[in-house]
Amino acid sequence: MFALIDSSQFGPRPVMQEEAELFLLPPEEQQRFLSFYEAPENRQVPAHRRLYRYLEYSMDNFTYYGATYTASEVVQEGAGNCLSLAILTTAYANLAGIEVEYLGVTTNPVYLKREKFGLISNHVRTRLYDPNFQPEEGVLYARRPSVVVDYFPTANNWEKGAVSHAAFMGMYFRNLAAEALTTEQLGRAGWLVTQALEWDPHSGDNINLLGVIYRNMGLQALSEKSYQYGLEADPDHLDLLSNYRLLLRRQGRAEEAEQLTRRIEQSRDPSPFRWLSLGDQSFESGDYQRALRYYDTAIERAPYLHHGYAGKGKALFKLGRKEEAKQALALALQHTHEDEQEDLYRAKLAILAEPER
């Protein structure tokens, strides 16, 4: 793995946070939390729920801003993304002696739209376990008593299961690397993704980001090696496949790029949002037939989400299949529970229902 990393291309190594720094709270915030947590009027509440209540109490004016912060930075800024808030929750849990577990979630595609970059957001929920739970002998428990801290509760996500602490740390440094990449700080991005790979060397997402950084540095051979290495371990990883295809297309290697297109269409990647992203890319490039195939795959992966039906509707409309487009939009309307989206789909259906002149 680390034979892929040529840190001489990244320039001077920036200062990196140590693991303990991520979860360190300012002294005054530690005292504020402990005063609430240990207050006599709160002690009858189970410990893990007490922590949950403190989060509810302290985050009334919180700004869900897309930056990735340490626990101290979250407190100082009053802002942060999902990963930042998981770090903050862990900092409180460490003070209270409460065990945490991270749950991976891929949300509806949210892009960092900074010029040429678009990144699907990966988030985590935090599960807090009751530290005082004592199992009864002979009783089988599906799970210990716990509460899930979900910062963006919505039906528009796809849960991927438990995330190890090492993978969580890798996500932190990958987020920082992606933020540096979108602001063209390529050397810093390279060092940060190296740190992510030290924590989680087998992550396809980390390896993919390394390849993207190399590509943007003009290091095409290293970029290609990164994609190839990642695909050996995870041959269905859609981000690796699509970014490798992009590299080949830019090099004029059309036949090899088409081979990757066939691999993409045969991929078993379970995330509906990666398929939606591919559908959007094909739609924007005018390849409506291929976009339709990707939207159909997204629907197969997650028929309960409205996004695939909406994408299918617009692709069908561009292909001149108006009646089918109306049916797809009607299904999108049926599967959404968001007022703004419902209004949008109703408006589009109304337009499609108008007689042609």
C-alpha cells in the first residue's frame, strides 16, 4: 500500500492533530458538561440518556456547517458537520465513561461544489451504550440498552453498519484531505490522505481520494496505480471505477475506458447514492440512455427513495418517452415526504400533463 505514497510530491509536512487532540474539550466546557451530568435533578436519568439530553440542551443554536472540526473547535465555532458532532459526542462520552459505537451512513448525494469537484458525503451516527446495564442471567438480549445520536435524522440515507475506531479516524483525515483538495491545497491534501491511509489502509474511499489528488497534481502514473490497487481489493467500488475511467478518457484511452464502463454497469456496489451520482453525471453529459440505466439501478438498490424515480423521469423525458416520465415522477411523488420536493414533483407533473401544442 505505502509504495503508492510518494510524499516527496507533497512538500513540507503540515502539523497534524494527534488522536487525543480530536476529543479534548476546553476546561470550561468540561466543567459545564459535568455540572449538568452530575446535577442531582439529572441523576435519575440513565447515564447515556443524560448525555443525549445535554446535547439537545446545548445545541439549540448550532449551525450544521460542512467543515470537519475537533471537539474544541466545535464548541468554539458552534458549528460542524456530522463527523465533527460525532467527535464532540465522543469527547463527552469519554468524560462520563460511556461506551460509543459509530454507525456509517451514506446520505442523499451532497456535493462539495467547488469548481471541478463533487464528493458524496459520508456521515456517521453515534450509539451511546448504558454503562450501568447489568444483564440478567439466562436472558438473551438483542442489544444492550443504548440511544443513537442522529444529527440529520432523515429517510434519505442508507446505513452501512458499524464503523471501527480506526476507520472513523481515517474518515476524519479523509474529510480534511477532501476539504484541502477542493481549495487546491494539493500538497496538504496529500499529507492528510496519507494520514487517513495510516489509520485505514484498506479503505477504497481513502485510496480513491489518493488517486484523485495525484491526478490533480499531474501525477497520472501514480494516480492510475492507486486506482488499480484499490480495485484489486474492491473491484466493485464505483468511485474508483468512475475516477479511473475519467483518467483514461482524458488520456485518450477510449477502449480501456469503455472496458471500465462495462465493469461499472456490472458492479454490485450496494449504495444507491453512488448510482444516483453516476446517473447525474451521465445526464449532464447528455447520455440519457445510460443515465436511465444508472437511475434504474439506484431504484433496485433502494426502491423506497424518491431520487431514483425523479432521475428516471427526467431521463425518460429527454428520450421523448413522456408517458413513462409521468409515471416515474408520480412514483417520486409517492416516495417523498418532504413538502418542498412534493411541490416540485407536482409542478413537473402538471407541466407534463399539459397538451402539446
